[in-house]
Amino acid sequence: MPPGSGVSAPAGSGPTGTGGSAPAGPGASRSRTGGGDPAAGYSVVWWDPNVLELDIEARFGIRQAELLSKDVPQDLVDSDLARYRAWRRRRGEIVAEASVPSVEVVTVTELARRQIADLVPSSTAEPELLELEGRGRRPAGPRFGALVHAVLATVSLDADRDALGQVARLQGRLLGASASEVEAAAEAAAAGIAHPLFDRVRRAAAAGECRREAPVTMRGDDGVVVEGVVDLAFRDGDAWVVVDFKTDQELAAGLDVYRRQVQIYADMVARATGGPARGVLMRV
């Protein structure tokens, strides 16, 4: 410890160093940082490795070195090694078997892309395409699309413009949407429920035969499980109509996939209900 460090040496630890302080030696010392008050300082213990008994061998448990040094019959070693290798091989087989999924699950969007890429023909009729007027310039993107879907899924089917605005503001807060997105979503939803198609939707809803944001699941002929969410489905006469809403500015870029999506949804509803179903692609 350098002289003048503020730590006092224990008695008999050595000669006094520069500045009147004795150099610190092994033992307990007391700091002088507290001035004249001994209670204000803190204790320091200095150790001298030269007087410590080092390199002491541990004496607990059975050491691995002792086990390895024992004379063990070779046939016992070979049998134990064979059992270990058999266990390890079987463990690898079990891990490989467990890594193979027992069920493959895909979304409707994934399945639509696969079918188009593999040129698989659709089992349902070509969906009807409805384009609403007066879209103009407005926000776009996944959040705006989610907002429009949320409004159309929750708003009353006979809501006026004020009610639509309230629902759009609520859903906008949940999604963190901007004021312009909220306003545009309310306008898009208003145009959607004002379309003549929704006259049939309202009649079906009054009869309890309308579903909105309905999760659907189907096991295909190949064993693959397909899952998705139907935006709107309602009974119209003897058939079900499945409506898929789209808010894309440029619909043509993904039109083939969108058409196949709603065709798959119609097939899923037809299988679930046991009756015919057809698809409608509505651009709101």
C-alpha cells in the first residue's frame, strides 16, 4: 500500500513510511477517511499469499481420476460402451421421428399460392368481383386494411355515418391508426354496407344466417389442414355466399391469389354446410 493512502497498518507491521503512515502489512487495518472518528472509517484485511497453504487437493466425493485409474475388466467396459451406443442411436431415432409433424397446417393464402403455382384447378366457380365507386386517393397498407376489416366485422349492418365513425375511431385506437386512416376506413365501410349486396346480407342476418369474421378449418384430401378466417358469409336462398373484402390500391397484382382464396373459402363453407357456396371478391 503506498504511503499516505489513508489506511493505517496494524501494530508491528513495519516501519513508518513517508508522510507519517506505516506501510500496510498482512492483517486487519482501519481506514482514516473519517478523520478523527474511528467509527466513520472502514476495515481492510491484507493477505500474504506467502504464508497461506495453497494447492490443497480437494477431498470430497469420488474423483473421476480415481475411477479411471481402477482396473476394470475389458469385457465390462465393452458391454457398457455397447449399451451407451445403443441408447444414443435409439435416442437419435426418437428425436428424428418426433421432428416430423403429424399434421401439416397451412393458411388459405398459402394454399392458394400453392395451387396457382402447381396449376391446380379450382373445385368452385369463378368468384364475382365487385368494385365500389368513389375510392379516390386514401391511405393504404396492412394497418389500414386491418382497420377496414375490423369496422366491417363489428359495425351494425344498418349503421348510419355517425355510428360508423364511432366504430372506426374505436378500432383505430386499438390499432394505433392515424386520423386520416380512421376517416378513410369509415368512408370505405359506409360504401360497403350501402352496396345492394348488403340488402341480402341484412335479410340473412335477421334470419340468423350471417357470419362475420368466422374462423374456418378444413382437412384436405391429402391430409393437410387448412385454416383461415371468412370475412363474411351469409345464406342466400339455397346457397351460401362467401365475401372476401380487399382494400388494395392495385388489386390486379394479386388478383389471381385473391380469387383462389375466396374459392377455397367457398369450398370450405360448402363442405361445412353440406350445400352449395359461391365466392364474392369485394374491393372496398
